[in-house]
Amino acid sequence: MCTMDAERRRTIRMQAYLPVRLSTGSHQRVIETLTKDISPEGLRCLSPTAFPVSSELSVEIILAAGQESVALRGRTAWFRTIPLADQFDVGLKFVDVSPQITRRLSSYIERQRS
């Protein structure tokens, strides 16, 4: 098991329970779950699967009902077992994010924090 070491984030994550869909590059396995927190650079979510560190995933986040979802790529930075559960906390770092997606995530977070 790999766990999170000392805090290395450049941005603060906001607690948020948003629907998120994770899939492997081959899209053979799709996991629909919830985020636990989010920033313009990454997120933490629940998963029934412990993805190995550095796994590349397709990520689709629904920021608000009725709006187009945010689709991007993520790489697992860490994972940890949730005690007494058959689930894992998974930390994802977004990779190759367009400026438009970064602005959309930042704008969403700012609106929620206001």
C-alpha cells in the first residue's frame, strides 16, 4: 500500500462530493463514484479498486447538474485502504489539462468557497 507523504500540493483542495467517472485507458473498467475533495490540480475520490501509483485514468467530473461534464486525464499519486471498508481513497493528479478546463475548475471552486 502506498500512502500520502508530507503535504506537497501547490493548491488547497476543497471538500466536495461530486459524481466522477474513472476509466482505464482501455475503458474496459469504468468506476462511478464520488470525489471527496478537489482542486484545479487534482482530486481525492473513493474507489473499490486500488489503482497502482502512476496509473493513467480518464476522469469525468460532473460539477453541476445539467452542465457538460469536465473530461480530463489523471494519474494516481497515492492510495490508501479505508479501515473496515472494501474501498480505497485514491489521490489523482490531473495531467495535460487545457487552460480552459483549469479555468472552469478554478471558477467552480471559487464560487463554492464564496
